[in-house]
Amino acid sequence: MTIIEIKHVLLWCLGLNYGLLLIWFGAFAYAHDWMYRMHARWFTLSPQTFDAINYAGMAVFKIGIMLLNLVPLIALYLV
């Protein structure tokens, strides 16, 4: 693969991952009660714990996107 192809792949990965993050946030914001009821059947969670787990998961996912997609993409553009 050439550097240009790698840039395109990283750019697509960045867009798809941020899209997935936005879908996760949208589902969490607009279907919060349904998601909580579904997960409360399997696990004993309070609403506060459920919210904290989701926000932490989104934060870890966002950091992963930045470290694995955005930073290498910026580095390739600077080279």
C-alpha cells in the first residue's frame, strides 16, 4: 500500500468510527429508558451505574479513535 492509500483508509476508518460513536450517543440519548430496561434484565444496575458505564465506554472508544486513527492520519499528513 502506498501512503496515499493508507491516508484514505485511515480517513474512512475515522469517519466510520465517529459515525458509530454518534449512533451510540444518539441511541443512548433518545432510547435511554429502553436500553436501561433491556440491560437491567441481564444485570443488576442502577440508572446511575448504567449511565456511568456508557459514558466511560464512549470516552474509551473516542480515545481509541484518536490514538488509532486520528494521530496516525495527522502524522502521515505532516510527513
